[in-house]
Amino acid sequence: MNGKMTAAVLYGKEDVKIEKVPIPRVGDGEVLVKVQVALTCGTDLKVYLRGYHARMIVPPALFGHELAGVIEEGHAQARRDRDRVRRPHPRHDPAGVGMGAHGDQALEPDGGLMGGGLGL
């Protein structure tokens, strides 16, 4: 998929800008998710106030990690275009799919968050 997407980009301490950035290319076993809902958590606040996170994010970088959306494109066998998915924080992830086997982010089908549906 070509073109640009709107994203929050962290540049440093208390410096986040909403910008148009290139849409990432999808590799083998990956999917491209069009975000419909994004959340801000305590980790996001800490990173915003500090300007970095030693293990997660080094500016400039796209900002945010909790979301729900629709698969736009993908090469993952278990997913189809237009599937609704979510990427919750691992601490609030009863299914245990928040992080992949290699520490990469994983998605799960929209089945509700904390006992309720996302309403997508």
C-alpha cells in the first residue's frame, strides 16, 4: 500500500507532533492495521514527559501501542483483509497475545476488552 498516514511522532521531552508519514510496507507474516481507536496509557505519559523509553522508543519515532482497528493488508495466514483486531497492553490481555514470541507486537481478533466489546 502506498501513500501517507496520520501518526503521532515523538521528537523528545513533551514534543509530539501529528504528521503525515509514509505507510509502512508489509512483510512476510505481518499485517497493516488501519487504526480506528487508539488509547493513551501510563507508559505513554511517562515517555512523553521523559522524551524516551530506553527499551521501547528512541525519538524520533511513531508514538503509541494500544489500538483497535481493521486489517487493510496482510501476509499473515491467520488474518484476512477487513478483519477487526486489537492490540491491548499485555497487562490487560487475558488471552495472553499482547506480545509475540520474539517480543514483537501481536494482534488478536476483536473479542472485547476487559469483558466488553469494542463496538467497531
